Amino acid sequence: MNSGKTVLAQVLAGLGGKEFSRCASRYPLDRDTPALSAYDHFATMVFAQLTYRESLRDIEACLTARRPLLYHAGIRGTVKRCNLAYAN
């Protein structure tokens, strides 16, 4: 069994917390969703690109199925389809 980090966690580890905070403060979100932080939204979109997801429903289903691994990738909140639609 693999005991290393997932590919998503490795990709997101390349972008430090300070660097992301600096970029997020420079380019603020047009719409702020209370249930989905800026980093959670970014990590979700990276996941969608890496796994070739085509719809919000598909993204939500895959993230729900992989919930135990989300914490290690840095996604702390629950990702719902309505929050993604509002943030996008």
C-alpha cells in the first residue's frame, strides 16, 4: 500500500501558504462564499484539471468519494456544487 502523498498533495505543496495568501490578497475574489475558502476553491479547481472533470456534479462526486484524502491535500471545507457554482 502506498504510504506517500497523493499527486494532488504534491502539486499543492509546491505552492506555499504565504505565496498563495499574497496572491489571494492581490487579486481578491469577486464573490466570497462563506462555506468555501479561496484556497479550497483553488485546490478544487486544481483537482478538477488533474483528473479531467467536466462538470460541477462530477467534481463534487469525486471529491465526496475521496473525502479522507482531502485533508492531506489541504482542502478543509466541504465542497458542494452550489458553492462551486457561486464561486465560479
